[in-house]
Amino acid sequence: MNTDKLFTEGFSMEELQRPIVDLEERKFPGGDNIFSEFLKCLGQMSREKLLKIYNQFCNQNLNLPNEWAKATVVPILKTGKPRECSCQFEPANFRRNKEKGIEYIY
């Protein structure tokens, strides 16, 4: 890896596609209602636009929108446990898929 270019060049298309490929399918999409299957089916032009947006954040030293850090947390009852105690629940974190992608490559 050429470390001279590590923090001066934008993300590559390969770096964008890697986290999209890794997104789990048939999962709740999160607050943006974008399913991972949708991101996986983006055409070349749409992937290039998404990459351009991600690179603008990086190249212009912009902060990611606070909205992107939000998640929906839902308590899920552990298998075979009684409902009476809150300690028998575990949190399920539903993040937005497009934020997972930029978080992965950042």
C-alpha cells in the first residue's frame, strides 16, 4: 500500500463496493428505508454518484450528518427467557444501510 496517497486520494470504486457486497440481505433497512438489496442492485452510474458523495465528505473535510449516526434500537427477548425482567432482553440495533457503507470505508 502506498501510504503517501492514503489520506490524499478519494475512495476507489472497489472500496465502495466491498461493504455493499457484505451487507446482509432480508434485514430491516433502518430509518432511511433503503434495503441492502437496493444498494446491491445499483447501476454503474448510481454507484459513481454515491462514491462521489462519499469522496466529497472526505476531500472537503466535511462532518458526516448527525442523522447518519442515529439508529433504531429495539429490545428483543432472549430465546427461552421470561419477559418479566428487562435483563432478559438484548438490544437490536437497526442502522441505515448507506451509513454502514461509508462507516466501513472511513
